[in-house]
Amino acid sequence: MAKKEEKTLVGGIVETIKTIVYALLIAGIFRTIFFQPFWIPSGSMKDTLLIGDFLFVNKMAYGYSYASCPKIQIPRFGIDIDADDFCGFIEDREERIMGSMPERGDVVVFRHPIDGTDFIKRLVGLPGDRIQMTAGVLHINDQAVELVPDGVFVETFEEQGPFRNVPLCRERAVGLGGECTKLRYTETLPGGTSHSVLKVFDADNPRPIPGGSPDDTRVYTVPEGHFFFMGDNRDNSADSRAVQRSGGGVGFVPLKDIVGRADRIMFSAAGRSMFAFWTWRGDRFFKAVE
């Protein structure tokens, strides 16, 4: 091979590498400053969000903290770079850059205060609020929120998503491929935000194991600078009703751990992978998160 051709080949490789590096830098800046991709892995927010929904989290909605920094996790290759590794030096700062307060009813992505895992739940309690569940009804500042029956949510009892979880059903024993139901209600929070919530257990269908029910809780007083979150799938959600622990309940969430707001679903995959386009749900493209 002539030296001129060698030089041309090397130059082409260098340009390709530079292009890839620039693209990664641009993607990293875009992900850090504006939006973060998020794929719904569990059913705790059904039927607002389904397993396999793919959305972008709006980081500009509440301003920026250390939680806004990206994380790179590729377990297959042993890569686990957390936001703390990028921005740990500002983790203890309570204020947010260009910050604004989240609003009650927002669907929010936040970092678990103990293990740093990304969670997505609905914000129901603001600083100073008194929160309690009584007989399955949410009470805010000693007032029951409006809860109106809205039919039945039906899905197939089958393994769902990458973790192959099966749904929780009102029917105690459902075979694979069977019909799995939950009661649907429309809940209206103070301020007027209305959304769907699902219930499996009630007076007609009590929990098989009594005690410690998330339907009947103590009164939680939300501390200053913290927020109270719950999943819309009320009987199948690890949220602020449980004390903070690794891999479980999240307790009160500080403002600094909030990543951003979920505004719109881009697409939704019903299979094990978001790349399995033949499983994409046709009715969820660009669907607003309400």
C-alpha cells in the first residue's frame, strides 16, 4: 500500500473516532442539561405508566442538582458510574441551580435517598403536609381526597418487562394467559390534578396477610425541603409509605434527589426489550403523562 493511501486510511480512522467522540460529548451534554431517557421497569405506576414505556425526563422543570448529573450503568461490562462519581462534590448542596418547586400531582423521577436507584412516582405531599392512608383513601392535611370509581383495569396475567414480573390481581389464582383485573378510580388532589389509580384490595377483597397494610397508615408529616411520593398502582408500589431502606421503601425524598418531571411517553414496548419494535404499543406514541 502506498504511503499516500496509508495516510488517507489513518486520517479516515481518526476522523471517524473524532466524530464518535463528538457525538458522545453532545449526547452527554444533552442528557446532563436537558433530558434523561427513562424506561419503565415495574408496574408501580399503572395504568398511568406501563412496564416498557420509554420517556424522556425533563430536567429543566425543577432546575439542577447533583442528581441531574448522568449515570452510566452497563452491568454486562461491569460499568457502574453513578451521578456521585461525576458530581459528588455538590451532593450536600440543598439549593438547586435555576430551581423551582415541584407541584403536587407531578410524575417525578428521583434518586432513592439510600441506594441512588432511579424511581418514578407521583408527588402527593409537599413540605409541611400531613399525609395518611385510611381504608385505602389518601388524606392530605386531614381531608380525604376525591376518589371516584372508574371501571376496571384488565391485563393479561403474564411475565412482563425485562425482570419478567407478573402483575398483582384481584383474582387470587390466575393461570398464565388468564384475565387479571384491578379496580380503577379517578383521584383528584388538592389543586385540581386528576389521575387514575388502581386498587387490588378493599373491603370486598381483603389482603390475604393482615397487618402493616399500606391502606391504613400512621400520619406522615413531610419535613421542610422534602416530598412524599406514591405509586398510582397503590397496592403494588414501594414508595414513601415505607421507611427508607436499600432496595425498598423511599420515605421522604429531599429536593436535592429529584431528577426531573416525566411529561410525555415517546413509545412503549410490551416485550422484554425496548428494541423489540414488533411489541410496540400503537396507542402510546407521544402520549402525555397525566
